[in-house]
Amino acid sequence: METGPAIETRGTTRAFESRKGFLFREKTRTEALKGVDLTVERESIFGLLGPNGAGKTTLTKILSTLLLPTSGTALVLGHDVTKETEWLRPRMGLVLGGERGLYNRVSGRENLRYFADLYGVPVEERERRIREVLERVDLTEAADRRTEEYSRGMKQKLHLARGILHRPQILFLDEPTIGLDPKSARETRKLIRSLVSDGVTIFLTTHYMFEAEELCPRIAILSKGRIVGRDTVDGLRALVGGDRTLEAEAYGFDDREVDALRSLPGVSKVVSEEYGPLMRLTMRVRTFEATLDDVRSRLPGHPELSVRERRTSLEDVYLDLVEEEAA
Amino acid sequence: MAAAPAHYSRRRTTVASLRLAILQFMADPQWLVPSMIAPIVFGVVSFELFRGYGQYFLIYAILGAGMMSMWGQTLYGSGWATSQDRNFGTLEPTIQSPSPYLYVVLGRVLWNVVSGLLGGLIVYVVVVLAAGQPPALSNPLGTLVMFVFVMLTLAAVGVVFAAFYVYTRYAGFIQNIGEFAFYVGTGCMFPVVILPFLAWPVSLLFPPSWALDALRYLAIPGYQGFGWGFWGDLAGAVGTTAVYLAIAGSIFRRVERRVLEAGNLSDY
């Protein structure tokens, strides 16, 4: 039985250099990852969130041996992704998704057959496994059609089928439900959960907060190449100052009123936003501390005042952390 | 679900790649042009060009048109397929699989050799039908065997060239620049011996230059090629082909490392 984390990165950086201009003499350097430290436990789903260009795909490609880090270390299943690719590749699956990445002139089944051979799926098991994965992603009926006839969602499913065909120990999923209709997306999430119960570790990047919240016991948020938060969803809520969010809306608040809210017990943060004539104050609050009545009492003289309370969502956490990093 | 990892097999990867190449060929009617129609056109044009140029004009017509119809396909077919991998976005999942990309290329090379030979056969049939008689080859069986060997030498160079297509998306541009020089320099169009002597050392770096000269020795009675004769040509062709195949493995490993450093596998 192998032990230790499924993924461990220490100070992983990645810079891209490109040349442009006359005779490519202008050199530009972009730091996509700026020292990423991550630990992912085995047989779990780990979610990586971040805005476009944050470095999610770069990190996924480094971990799946498609890209070398510029510095730092990255271990997957205890093996170095830069030196032990031969050991690692048969044990990992990668789903980059999207419209590309498939041989469009041949059928979905032929695509799977080709990659089954490349991954060394035992010949006697190949057809059975292809049938099995096609069934799991609900593509059995379309299996013998050319993939150029597939919708985006069907291609996404085929990517997923290819990723699990060789029964990997760790699966990297880059936005696996993008392009899927709600029913297929729900089935895909179900499939992802079932893979974990089969002993697979999942490393998932997504833009859908509800998906991360639903699937991932642990999450990291990447912004501008840095991890700005990593914990459980509740841990991340605590990181941004509370699992409760209070909102107050009226036709304008002055600085004194904002300061008064800030001084309420348990309020860690007050953010003001304007929506046309309305102004909204959003507060992150720890459990059992400031209440709606406390807020009302600090904002007298606003007959139109509307206050409400909700649970701090992962989206709130995400936006707080990403905006803090940007600031 | 997670099973003990299976191991790739070089033979299986090569066969899978060959099979996919055939399936893609069958699925795409545009391939009929270079593989079927072009050899017929080349055969007819070549027959008309060489008609009246001595008793061996039929052989020149067949060799000229045969090489013209198959050299490009065999030499650049695998590189072009790698370029297609970039366009389709299949280069990343293929490189990420446990199978070394070299064996994927080898499968495609095999298919290119077969389709190149098919082109050569079509040319032969067209020219013979046009002339109403078969050519008077010096050594018919030897010519046939050597013809296949020429394809293998072209394929060996093609494997090395394919590595550049993995390395950069600009490989096609470089190929276009060198295409005509390679065609002339290796003797596909006419014997290397008629090129300036200074061009010989460059020509002889490529296995097809040796093999094509050997082929002419076997096909054309009284042919005078390089001073070292047929056996010298054959030894040179075998030696340089072996060198190309030996360096192909190492080149692919290095190129794969470089593209992982550069991170340009998804560029197209």
C-alpha cells in the first residue's frame, strides 16, 4: 500500500518566455506560477479555483507531466514529475477537455481504441473497458459516429472516457463540466464522486463555485500564480472573516455609518458597492456575533433600509481572496 | 477502479498508429489526390517528357514519376501528421500517454511507405500502359527490392524530420524552404553525379541520395553513378539509414524534453 500525499508541490514556479517584434528580438517573460505549495491527500477530490490566467492549467500540465516547472519540486504519487514520467504516465489520466484533442474524422470508439493501445490497456480487456467507459459517460449510442458530428458536450464526455479508460490512480480534470447541459453535468459530478470511491484521486479545476463546493472537501484558490487560500470550504470562509454574510441596502451610507458597522463584534470586513441609486454594504461575520438587529440599530435614518443574512458562499470567499490579491 | 498500470508495447503503439493513419486516410477523400490521382498525372507527364530520349526512356519516365509521386508523401507524411496533431490538439494527450511518440511516428511512417509504394505502382502501370510495353530493366527483381529500400531511406529521414514538427509549429515553414533543395540534392529528380562536386558531401548526408543512385544502377543498363558503384552506394545507404534510425530515438527524447521546457505543445 502506497502512502504519503497524492500531490505535493514546494515552491513550484513556471515562467514562459516568448519573442516578438522584428526578427523576434523582443523577449518577454511571463511568470505563470510564483511558488506554489500544495498538498493533496490520496483518494480525495481537490479543487483548484482561480480566474482566467491564474495559472490553473499551467499547474495541471506540470502535475500531469506535460510541462516542466522552472523551479521548485512537484511530486505526484510520491514521484518527481520531471524525472519519473515513465512511472507516472500509466498511472495518471488527464482531461483537458474542449473542442480539440480528439481525432475528428474517426469515431469515438476508434479514438478510445487508439488511446487504449497507447496506454497499454490489456488487449483482452480493451473492448470491454471501452464499452464500460462509454456507458459510464452515456455515449454508447453515439460511439460509432465520427467525433466531428459530436456536440461540445459529447466531446467533453469522450475526453472524460479517455481519461478513465486505463484506470488511473490519479485523474486531472480541467473544467470537466464546461459545455455540458445540467443533466450531463450532474451525471459527470456523480461519476467523479464514484471514481473517488473506487480509489482514484481527483485534481479538479473549475470555474463553477457550486461544483467545487459540492465535490471538493478541500480547495485552493490560485490568483496571479499564487495560492491565496487553501482549506476546506468552511476553513476558507473563516479565512475571509466569517461564515455569515450580512447585507444592508439603502440610498447611500456615509463613512461614519460604515465605521459603525465595522466596529460591530465579529464583523471582519465591510465592502461597499453601488447599484445605480442604491448602495450595498456587505459584511463578513463570524457565527453567533453581529445580528441583523445590530446592523439596523447602527443605520438609523434609512426608512428604505433593507437588511438580510445569508451563508458566506464559496463565490464570496473566492472574490474576496482574488480581489485582495489583485489589490 | 484504479488498476495496476499496464505497460505500453512498442509494437502495439506502432500498429495502433498505423491503424489510425489508415482509418483517417479512408475517412478523408482529399487523400485521393496525392495518393491516386497525382501518380497518374505524373506518369503521363513523365512519359511524354522522356518520349524519344533513347532506348531507356521508359525507365527514366518510371523512376522520375515514381519518385516524384512518392518521395514527398514518405518523407514529410509523418511530419505533416504531427503537424495535424498540433492542429487537432491531440499532440498533448499523445505525448502524455506512456508510449514514446517515436513509435506513433513509426506507425505513420509505415503507412506512408505503403501509400508511397502504391503511388509508385500506379506510375508503373500508367507508363507501361501508355508505352504498350514493359521497361527493359537491367535487374527487375533487384530494382523492385531497391525501390522498397529507397522508400525506407526516405522514411528514416522522415522520422528525424518529424521530430522538428514536435519541437516547433514552424517546422512546416522550414520544410517548405528546404523541400526543393532536398528533392534535387538527393537525386529524386536527376542523378546527384550531375550536380557540382561541391554539392556531393551535403547530398551524401542523406540516405536517399545513396539509395537512389543504387536504384539507378539496378534499373538502367550501363548507368554510371558515383565512382564507388552499386555496392558502395548500397553500403552508404545502409550505413546512413542506420545512423538516422539510431539518432531518431535520441532526438525524440531530447525534443520531448525541450517541448516540455518550452511548453509549446498546444501551440498551433
